[in-house]
Amino acid sequence: MDENNVKIMLAEDDENLGTLLREYLIAKGLNTDLFVNGELALDGFKNNKYDLCILDVMMPKMDGFTLAKEIRKTNSQVPFIFLTAKSLKDDVIEGFTVGADDYITKPFSMEELLFRIKAILRRTSSNHISEKNEEFTIGDYTFDSQKQILKIGEKEQKLTTKESDLLKLLCNNMNNVLERNFALRTIWQEDSYFNARSMDVYITKLRKYLKEDPSIQILNIHGKGYKLIV
């Protein structure tokens, strides 16, 4: 995705903070519209096309969670980042339940927000590509994600659905970090301890399947996720 063509909706009722964020994102080349309450933001969304929405949770007239649900009625794909002064577990769970891609607690640095925005834009761009790209070259291997077959030479390995889905995410983020939480929400629909342990098992299996090409590595990136390096 060309960042120069990205359009962001920012819904933030603190006008000082909102103006600072908007000016910062524009300075970084991201076209950003600011709305100071949920109702105005919803009207703005219906009249424009946005690539990403940044929603404050606590807003007058319509809170961020309600706004996200309303937006989802008309657009099921646009990614969200929630901004909140709270860090309660229930708020985080509700945010992801309504489809959040990320969640950032105030106070935060603008650089951190920009990093998260770019990470989401990379993922959504990869997802658009992946809808068409079903076959991948991984070093000496070929991977057909539709048939769920990993092949090297004449040797074929049939993958389970979750193995295939996880390898496809790694391929779409090849040589970049695949964020752990994103993988869990995409494949397991839930970021939990049990699912995280399950994903670790699948990563170990994928390493075993790919071991015949020593140039291939799946690295653990501490606190972030995994990186498929070829």
C-alpha cells in the first residue's frame, strides 16, 4: 500500500490532542481527518473512504466501541486502532471483540502510534495480495496454500488447515515480523494462553517441515512475534 495515498479517520474528543495527532500524521505523509465526537465521525466515514480508523473509546454522543460497531455495518474490512485512557482487561477484550486491530493506552508516544499504524497498513496490504496469491516460493520449497501442500523436490508434505494458514501468514510477511497477536486473532480468533501455546507447537512443526533448506529460518522475535527469513 502506498502510504502517500493512505487516508486515516481520527476520532478524538480532546481537540488539543486530536489536532496534534492529525498534524503529526499529516507531516508523516498520512492524509488524516479529525472528528471530535462519534456522531461526526460516523457521518464522515459514510461520506469518505478511509484505509484505517483511529477511535478514542470515551467520546461524547457516541463512544468508540459503538462507533466501531456502526462502521462495521457498512465496512467489514477497515482496520481500527482504539485509543483509551483505560487499561482494564474488559475494555481490551471488548475492543478486540468489535474487531480492533490494535489498542493503545494513553499516554503514548506519537512515534509508537505511527509504528502501529504502519504495521497494520503492511498487514492489510499483504492480505489484499494474499487473496490472489496462493502459491509461494520459500527457498527451495514451493507452498500451495490452497491445496495445503509444501513441496521440495519430489517430497510433498500435506499440511493441516492451521499449519497452512500460519505458513501463509508468515509468507505474506516474509522477512518482516508477523505479530503474534495478529496471528492468533486471524487463525484462532482469540488471543489466549492456550492458543498461544498451540501456535508455538505449530511453529515448531513448520520449522521441522522446512529444515531441508538450511537458508530458511523462523525466528522468535521476543515480545512481538515471528519472522520467516529466507
